[in-house]
Amino acid sequence: QSAPTQPASVSGSPGQSITISCSGTSSDVGRYDYVSWFQQEPGKAPKLILYDVTARPSGISNRFSGSKSGNRASLTIAGLQTDDEADYYCCAYAGSGTYVFGSGTKVTVL
Amino acid sequence: EVRLVESGGGFVQPGGSLRVSCAASGFTFKSSSLTWVRQAPGKGLEFISYISPSGGTIYYADSVKGRFTISRDNAKNSLYLQMNSLRGEDTAVYFCAREPPPRYDWSDVHYSYYLDVWGKGTTVTVFS
């Protein structure tokens, strides 16, 4: 099972909005509305920022939003800030206790 | 505070074995499904194994099936990953992560399918 595809890198200026796509298949991203997104800073553990496509954990800024259509999910970061620089991964629940992570996207704030 | 703390990583030769552990605190351990996720140097995240709250249901990624064994001790609030026949491509940081426990609403039970709490990871290096 190959990883859902994300762009290797996305960049934007402070204050701008960026969108990261996550393109999978009907066996992963498209199977359930159980897509989550993680932010990972260098040397740190992944941090959950969205789950169930659009839900935000407590403490996560509403600048982060998600959507899904068919086999493609998206993460939008509005009002880009310097501390948004990190790697971002989508994650799809694929059933039977298994998860599939996207290939990852490095976000750079110009 | 909900915490997961991995330990047991280290250096091992190809073909060798290692057991990594994950100690949990701050939540009802026996109610949560748990997973192991790894990250090779400079690479992305890879799900490798899942275990249900009772330990009765277990899944493995194809990349580790037959070589790795996941287990848990609910009395000790601990999760384990026994890794045998290690290869160079198993070199990675190994994270444990939990699914939130089920929520009960009148007669319904609601399961969550995401990983909300992660440990900081333990590094396994397979070298010859």
C-alpha cells in the first residue's frame, strides 16, 4: 500500500494562506472520513492538528482547517506565521486498525 | 498529564533483536488502542503495528510482518515492540501513539480513528 501523495514543499509569505493536498485512493483517504493531519518540527514527535477531516483538537488554532473530496484531502493554513514552518503529514485510517501516512510536506515561511 | 515515554532503543547488528517499550501515564491505559509508528532518518512517518485494548486484535505492516511482535501489559501500563531479524532499513525513530479511548453516549459507543498522543520516540540503529 503506497503512501498518499503530498507536495514535497509548499511556501508562503507571512499572512498568506497555503493549502497542502493529500491524494490517496479509495482504500485509504477515500475510504472513511477519518483523515487527520500532523505537524512535525525537526527532532520532535508529530503533533495532531486536525482529525476526522475537519475537527481541531483543543488548543489548535482555527487558522488550520481541513476538507476532503473523494480520494483527496486538503489542509489549509490561513494567516501563515513563522512558527508554522514544519513538516506536515496527512494520515488516513484504512480500516482494521491500520493507518496510512502521506509522504509529507515541508512548509516554508518566506 | 497524558504521557507516553519510549525506551529501549540502541545499536544492533543486522539479524539481531531489540525490544522497545512505551510507558503510559495520565489516562486509562487498558481502554486505549495503541500503535507503533516509525520514521527513518530524513523520511516520512510509517505505521507499523496496532494492538487493541485487550491485546486480542493485532495488525502489522507488511514491512515488519513475521519479524516484529507487538504486545502490551495493561497491569504495567506498558506497550512493547519485539524486533527480530533486524535490517538496515529498520533504522528509525520508533514512536508509540494512542487512539483516544471510546466514548459512551447512552447506548452508543463512539470509536476514534486518529492518533492523539505520541511519545518523543526512541532511536533504533541497525548497522554492520
